[in-house]
Amino acid sequence: MKAIQVSGFGPPEVLRVTELPDPAPGPGEVAIDVTHAAVGLIDVFIRQGQYRDRPGLPQPPYVPGLEVAGTVRALGEGVAAFEVGEPVVTLSANGGTGGYAAIFVSDAAYAASLKDVSPDPALAVAVVPNGATAYLALTQIARMRDGERVLVHGALGGLAAGFPGIARQQGASRVVGTVRGSDLDAAQQTSLARRDHRFR
């Protein structure tokens, strides 16, 4: 398979297109034919070497890429929740690597089906880090409890947009968002009104 490898820490020029063996899923895993891979800020920081001494993070040569979307290529032993050809989105459980490749192997527990929701795969893969960040922030950092109210600052921002749904999923009784200024265009006003109705 074709993949993009980081040959050494540094600028984008350290990225190299290379040929690697096709990976196969092990027990509890799915192999995915990748159609979309996100380029996240963490990918850039790791490639630049900003976390080079942090245990558990990749060292060159490695294939970067934390989030991918695509279709299921093969199922590992014990995986019954997906079928071959099913559209999915997932993220890497092994140090944020592997996504910049034609085939990505994911822990099935980290994959979500797109079969019944049919979003644009590019949008789906872009939303994954926002949802994951919101979930970790509310459950591990804030430790939100059932029935609490949540205030989301910058509610129209990409990252903040992940918080209302996760907060409601975790039992928030009310979610309120703030935005800067009153000069919102019609689309932003409509978006806020819909969110307000949905998350009351």
C-alpha cells in the first residue's frame, strides 16, 4: 500500500510517499480502505519534534495520522459490529499514527459506522477530534454529573461545537452557549437558534 512516512523530525519536507506491506486486522480490529485522513495540529507538532522526548509518542520513521474515514476492508476475529464495505470513521489508539495510508487498521471499539447517517466523510473525520476532546473534557477533567448545566464559550467555534451534544449525552439538564458580538450573519443566527432548540 502507499503511505506517507515521516523520515525525521522537521518541516513538511520530511514527509515521504512510500510503499509498505498491506496490514491485516488482528482480533478485535477492522481494516479500513482510507478515503479521508485528517491533518490535525497534533500531527504537525509530533512531526516537528515538539514531543520527541515524550514516552509513547512515535519516533521516525512512522506513518502519521490520528483520524480517518473510509470503508471497512476486512474484519478481525471476533468483530461482528461491522460488515465489509460499511462506511466508518475512526481514530488511532496507537499514539496517533497510521492514518496517512491507503489502509488503516483500527481497534473496532474506536470505529463508528456512518451507514445510517451518511455525512460527508471529510466532515465526519474533521468532527472526531472535537467530539473526543469534548468527551474527555466533560468526563475526565470537569467530571460533569447528571443534571448539571453546562456553559460553552465560543459556541460557534469548531471545537466548542462538540460540547453541547456530548454534554446532553452525559445528562446535562441545560446547555448554554456564548458568542462574541452581535454581528452574526443569518446563517450563524439560524445555527444558534437550532442548537438552542435542540439542547434545551
